[in-house]
Amino acid sequence: MRFVPQVLVVPVHSTVQFPNSDTVSHQVYSFSKTKSFQLPLYKGKVHTPITFDKPGLVVLGCNIHDEMIGYIYVTPAAWFGRTDKNGVYELPDMDAKKVSVTIWSPYIADAEHSLTREVQLGSDNTQVKFNLVKPLRNAPEPRPRNPDWDY
């Protein structure tokens, strides 16, 4: 009764399947500007994968279970990934160049503009640290929402 992983990072033009490994039915949807879709109610069926052809954040929900929230971060970046449990991510060896590093999490409450750093890569062990100002959220945001729903 949850999305696993809760946050998935994929390159633009990736396809993602939404298997249901629960014993209950789900109806997965997204009303996000990046990708809007709705799968019919299903349990044990395999649906055609969804292609994510624009960069941006896709917020996932289930029409049956409001507590089910997931995120797909679609990126045009050549290098991307998820941090480990300690918040560390190591880029592969690259030639010296200037790159932009952006972090995102549904629990980070800091302003979006503060989550990107320009970094000059070199032969030394370049590290990028983000010191968050606000405490992490107790619940993930944004939450799935259809702009047409009245609540």
C-alpha cells in the first residue's frame, strides 16, 4: 500500500511500470503538469508502461488509498541518482568541468532556489554540501491533487 521507491529519478523519455504487488486493488494517477495519467483500477494486472517525455516532478497518488504518495523526478541531466541513507551520492569520474548540482526531496522545506549549486569539478575530491535551513517536513509535499477537485 505504498509506492516503492517513494522517490524515483529517471531520465527524460524513460518508461515506468506500476506493478501492484498488494492483495488489494489500486488506481494510480498523476495530475502533474509534467505528466498526467490515470491507470484503471487494477490488482495483479500489468499495464502498459507510462513514458515520461518532459522533465519535471510527477506526483503520484492512488484514488483508493489517499495515503499512497509517490514521486517521479524526470531529469534531462546526464548524471543523476539517489543519495544513500546518509544523504551521499557519488558521481562517476568525470573530466574537469563546471556542473550544476540540484537536490530534491518531498521532505525538504527549504526554498527551491537554494537547492542548486554550480560546482567546478577537478582532479581533487570535489564535494558539494547542502546545509538545509528549515527542518525537514513530517509529511511529504507536494501531495497529489486534481485541480478540478473541490476540497
